[in-house]
Amino acid sequence: MSPTPPADIVLKLSCTDRIGIVHAVSGFLADHGCNITSSQQFDDPDSGRFFMRVQARNGGAEELAALRAGFESIAGSFGMDWTMVDAAVPMRVMVLVSKFDHCLNDMLYRIRSGALRIDIAVIVSNHPDLEPIARAAGIPFEHVPVTPETKPAAERRLLELVDEHGAELVVLARYMQVLSDGLCRRLAGRAINIHHSFLPGFKGAKPYHQAFERGVKLVGATAHYVTGDLDEGPIIEQEVFRVDHTYDARALTLAGRDAERAALFRAVKWHSENKVLLNGHRTVVFP
């Protein structure tokens, strides 16, 4: 039987800080024929937590499953939250949309250009409007209507689709529905939302018109993990543009969409590259 060909693995972990973590991790990788090519770590004095991301070239002596099994004892001794993945395998993603297409189109372009290495397994929407975009990209499209009466059933269908398509990440690319607390808990740490920067001040259907009336000078967007606290989950990335008195409501809207595209792209990219770790209500994002 021929040996497993060399491959890059990514080990991401967090645990209570104590002496010996780096030694244990690097020693394990060395003992199993893995050459570390990148290592980043952060010790948070406020939370007392230690965070680490290691990328290593697996010499081919052991398959990924065997490496994971071997690491279990070390992870257990330090009480680690951890993942170990093949860096070459794109993360499978389910994208939720409504009627706005700018974030979806941006992700599809960045995938085609090679800037974003994810596999969009399915696009799901509460409206049929964006099905032609999914069809043109060769991606399955699911129309799951949502009304107050059908919301529980619709959310059950969303979870079914996550399982059916093996989605590791759910991206709310301007999905204009509030997820229930139960669904947020089921998707904790693996669902990313994007919203404009005017919350909580300018709520409702026309936040940019409200911003125009108030003469705002900064337009931005926030990408964060979804939680039951509406638009208040752990922040992964933010983008901001300076504007001035010459911007009307339409110009503000266009600037806001640019901010949304940029922030969501970086958040999805970093999450899919296993560079984001949760630190309570905050995040650690390794460059």
C-alpha cells in the first residue's frame, strides 16, 4: 500500500492558558512526521484563554483521521476546543439570500477568481428572485418561503438542507429574516451574518434614507456570528467608508453595499481558512 501523499493540515485550538501547550502541540506534530509551516498564537490575559492556529505539512506517514485520533489525548489533557482539517479541501457552505444580490454575486465572483476557496453547496431563499443567479452558477437553489405561521417549519427545512448538503458554514448574504433563538443555538459558531453599520440607531426598511436625513459621515458594515441577540453576535470583520454632504440616499446605499461585500468576503474567507476562534462574545482572528 502506497503512503498517503503529503498534504497541509490546519490545527485550530483554544483552551485555558497554562505552561506546556505549545510544546505539546509541536511535539505531537513532529513525532507524527508533520513539518510546521505556520504557527500563530494569542494569550488573552482578560479571559485566561490561549488560542493557536498551526499549519503543517503532513509527510504522508499518517492519514488525517489517524492524526485526529492521536491528538485526542493531548486535547483532552488540556481541555481543548479544537479542529484539525485538510487545508486543501474547500469548506462546504450554504448561502441564505432574499432579494438583494450584491453579496451573493460578489462571493460567486471571488470564487471564480480564486480569491475565495469555498464550495457553495446550495443557495436558499425565502423568495424566488435570485434563482436565475444560482442556476447560471450551476448551484442548487431551494425556495423556502417564510411567514409567521410557517416559520418553524421553514427553519426545520433549513436545518434539513444543512444536513443534506453537508454544509459546514451558513452565510446570511442579506437574508432578510430573523432566525429564532433555537436555530441560532443549533448554528452557533458556524453561521455568519452581514448588516449595515447604522444599527441600532436607524432601524427599519430604509436605514440609508434615515442616515441621509441625519447627515452621517461614515458608512460601514459588520460581519458577525449569528446569535439569539439580534445583530449583536461576535464580530469577525467590519468595513467603513467616509462620505460627505454630496452623498444622497442612493449614493449612501451604494457605498453601504460596497462595505457589506467587503466585510462579508473577508469574514467568510477567514472562517473558511480556520483563522477565526471564538473568545466569549469576541473573536480572535489570525492574519
